[in-house]
Amino acid sequence: MRSIDELRMLQALPLELKVAKTKLRIREWVNEFGVEGVYVAFSGGKDSTVLLHIVRELYPDVEAVFVNTGLEYPEIQRFVKTFDNVTIIRPKMRFDEVIKKYGYPIIGKNQAETVWQARNAIGRGVYAQRLKRLGISTKQASNMGLKLPPQEMLDRYEKSTNGSKFMMDKYAPLLNTDFKISALCCNVMKKAPSHEYARKTGKNVILATMASESMSRESAWLKHGCNAFDSHYPSSQPMSFWTEQDILKYIKQNNIPIASVYGDIVYAENDEQQRMFDDAAERLKTTGCSRTGCIFCGFGCHLEKQPTRFQRLKETHPRQYEYCIGGGEFNEDGIWQPNKQGLGMGYVFDQMNKIYGEDFIKYK
């Protein structure tokens, strides 16, 4: 098992050493499966653009695979088409269909997954660990008419959540909203078509994910390292120990074209003079979007400073903004969902603001 200290040491290395170590991990992966047995997951974003650049410096014929979810910025779609040897695959469901079936992507993946599972447990009439994680006690569960599991199981729930940083009492009100919440959109829209492609072709993916992006990705590195040969879905993450600043620095140093939606890469305000005296003070940023991904994703939007992603979308892509925020209707069960006019996320954001405060999600 790897340690956090080891990860922090790798993350602190200079970029030149990180590139060398990344190339070593890529060579290990290709040596195991062959050039024809691997592919780069290419989203058109800056991280996977850097990865593809490094991989094809070593192996020019490695295939790239782009999952066209229909949720990418138009600039990303156009940018992907400028590359050779890119296979385009698609999910089996549209985003609005995923929302209708599972729910809206709100707050974060862990929180949305917990709320979704907890609501399912309530629907089945049982008390589950996810409800405990949301702060619902056994007394409350009994008052709700939920069937309690054996005491041994309840003790296990208590032990796993006692003092846990994963307790989510704050999000208990989301058990009662008139819209569904879920983290399954990524599974359906991206992971499922990617896994299906891997099964059909026998190829093994190389990803541009980084441990610094989330706790789940940090945990994955601690368990498997960069090359997860022993995973259920074998995958290589040779840039796991990179940071956002590494990505921007690599692009700037190597003059790599990136999608126009990012704008330019510049030094952050007040750093231009300071960096002349302190290399550690160098801080780069993009003048456009800092992250791309799915345009309509609501994960993390409540944490953003203004202008938020949706406020920027309103200015830069008004047609997509109107489709995202507008529309929506209640189904026959009284649950808010998308309709032909739009996804109806404006209603969802307004309800979230009623629960957590007027400026919880800033989107107008």
C-alpha cells in the first residue's frame, strides 16, 4: 500500500522529473499490452491533450478515443476533430433521459450517490447506512416506518460513521426534494461506453486523471499506483502525481494547442513581478474556462467564486445556457424533470437556494 507521504513527495517534484516518470509508466503499460492493445481516453480537455502529446511522442500510432456525450463545449468537439486516429464513441442514453431515470448531478459525486441510495432505501422501506450517513437516527427511521436491520448491522453502521469525515447531515433535506439527485450520469454517459469499447476491442485505457482532483482518485492511487494492472477494469493513470499547475506549465513550455474555450494561459495577477524573485510563486491560469468536462454538470458549482461556470456559460454560450436553465416539468408522480424545452436546472438551483441560502448556487 502506498502512502500519502509518497504521493506528496511525487507531487512536489519538478515538472521535468514528473514527465520522465510519466513516460516510464506509459512504457510499462505499453510493454504489457502492446501499442495495439492500449488507447488514450481523449476528452479534448487540456489534461488529456497533454497526455496524448506525451504518449504520441513515445508511440505515434496509439489510438485516442473520444466519448461524445453531447455535453461538451462546441469548441471541444471541433478541437477533437483536428486530431488524427481518434475513434468517437457514444453513450446509449441522452443526458435528459439519464436525469429522468436517475436524477440531477448536484453538490458532489459522493453526496449525490449517498442521497440517491438513501432515497432508494426509503422507497424500499428499509434503514440503510446511507441514511445513517445523512444523520437519520434509528428513532427517526422507526418514525418514518422503515424496517431496521439486525443490531449487528446497526453497530457496523455506527462504527463506520462515528466521527467520520464522510458524515453528510447537511444534505439530509435533499431526501425530500421534488427532484431526484444522482451521481450516475458519469457512469452512464462516459464509463459505460468506455468499458464496452474496452471489452469489444480488448484494449486497455490510459487516463489523464490526477490524484489532486478528488479524494476518490487519491484513494485509487494509494491502492493501485499509476498502473492498475490488477483492477477489475485495468487502467493507467501515468499523470496521477501531476497538479493543475503542472498541466498549464507543460502546455506553455511546449506550446501545445488547446481548445479555444480555455482562452490563453497567463500568469495570475500580481505574480508577474514576484516570479522574477521566487520560482515557487509562479501561478498560471487560463483566461477562459478553467475546467471543461460536461457543460451542464452541477457537481461543485456551489463552491465556485463568481463568475461561476453557469454565469460564464450565459455569456459565452447563451443557447446552451437557456437549454440548461430553462424548461422542465413535473411528471405524473410530482417529480421535476427535463422536457423538450430544456433540462430545468434553474428550478433545481432555485430550490437548492431556498434550502441553503440565496447565493448557495449562483447561476443568473
